[in-house]
Amino acid sequence: MTTATPSLIEASENPYALSHLDALETESVHIFREVAGEFERPVILFSGGKDSIVMLHLALKAFHPAPVPFSLLHVDTGHNFPEVIAYRDRVVARHDLRLYVASVQDYIDEGRLRERPDGTRNPLQTVPLLDAIESHRFDAVFGGGRRDEEKARAKERVFSLRNEFGAWDPRRQRPELWSLYNGLHAPGEHVRVFPLSNWTELDVWQYIEREGIELPDIYYAHERDVFSRDGMWLTAGAWGGPKEHETPQRRLIRYRTVGDMSCTGAVDSDAATNADVIAEIAASRLTERGATRADDKLSEAAMEDRKREGYF
């Protein structure tokens, strides 16, 4: 008579096992608390996009019932979607948070930055970001980057050391075995922290659905006047679009990611609820940035080049 080898207990059968989303949430909460214990002046990059919204939701959970011990920082290109800026301001007021705004437009008005010929201001965010970090002496900067978004982000650790110029050097990446994070940095350096590193776009949306998190309405299907450029649907605006040969048309669309209007494309969609969006993403073969961000298509190493200069 042979004895069968006991099978592993499935997580669903183990009352003490964490679900997939609970495990991700626990990891992110641990990262927030670790930063609070290691650093003196952390700040959360908050744009009103879904990843920064989820990141703030996790920070609120991490320190409840105490207030979040971090300020917020938004690098405002001046070409943001009005719905997103309105959402940002509502959230800041609702939770009584301190918001710092670094304005790209101010730098252009002062002659410290020049408009690009293509009208996009995303690459212009680096200087205002680094100046804000230096002037406010932030030593840890939370970002909503995820490894599934883009190959340069897939290389980055949860704690990403930046030198005195804010630049990222892949050769200085530190091992993070057993979720042990090394926040050691020299004077003038700082650390970028990515609590959502191990999340996917689908994870984010499933978490939004589970937690009932409010988002700007442009993440859901709505009718909007858009025009086609380089295979993407862009919204007309003062940034320079459309051109003479680009004819606006009314379409049912939504945004998978939000940023500078000049380089953030919409996708044709009738997904009006979280469940609809989850089903749509589950069937997609393109990442959100690969499908809708023109600034990532400038070259094969566009994101990595910007990160080396100090970008998010």
C-alpha cells in the first residue's frame, strides 16, 4: 500500500493565507512604514493619476488613524487634464494634506526652460522636480512607478538611490533580499521609493474596485473631441494640437493613464465601470504606457535616458 504525498494547501482553503491583493497591500504598507522610520523628510509624488491615488490610499491605511506623515508634491506641466487637477485639489482638501506644486510654466516664464517644438512638456518636468527636492530637502520621494509599465522601470529597485544630481545609475542598485530595504544615502543624495513596484495595471484596477476608490472620470468611457496623431487619440489644447491636417472627431474613449495632454493618448472604449475596465485590461496585450504615451516612443531607451537625468 502506497501513501499519497499530501498536496499543498491552496490559499483559498487556508483561512490564514493572504489573497493576492492583500499580499500586495501588506507589502506596500510595510514600505511606507519603513520609509517613515528611516527618513526625515519623505514626500509623495501626487498627480491625480490612478497609481498615485492608490499610493495615497495605501499611505492613509498605513498610518490610520493618525494622519499621513508626508507631504504631497505635484510637478504641474500646465498641460494637465482639468478633471485631474480638480480631483487632486478635492483629495488634498478632503484629507487636509500639504501640497507642494512645482510649475513647469513658471520655469518657462522665467526663461529657465524652453518649450519643445512638439509641444510636450513631460521631459521638462525633471528640472522643477529636482529643484523642489533640493529646496524642500526631501530625502525620500515616493513614486507610483510599476515594473510592468516599461523595461527601464522593471530594472529599478523599490528603494532607488539617486545621486546629488538626482540621476539614476543602474550600477548602484542595491539588493533587496527578504524585503530588506537600504535607505543609506550621502548628503545631497535622495532615494526614490516605489511601493507599487510589484503591482500590475490589472492589480491596481482590481484593488480600486475592491476598495471603492474614487478616480477622475476620464478613466472611464466618455465622449470627447480627439484627433489622431502617431496612432494615438489626443485631446486638443493650447499645447499645439491639432494641426491643419488633423481633423478632430467625437469619439467614445477613456484614458488608461493620465499625464501631459500633448503626449497622453486615449483608447477607444465603452468601459464605464471598474468591472468593465478590468475585463478590458485583462484582454489587452499592450501595457498602458506602450499604448498611450508618446514620450516613451521617442527611442528604445527613452525612459531610461530620462531616469538617468533625474526623471520620475
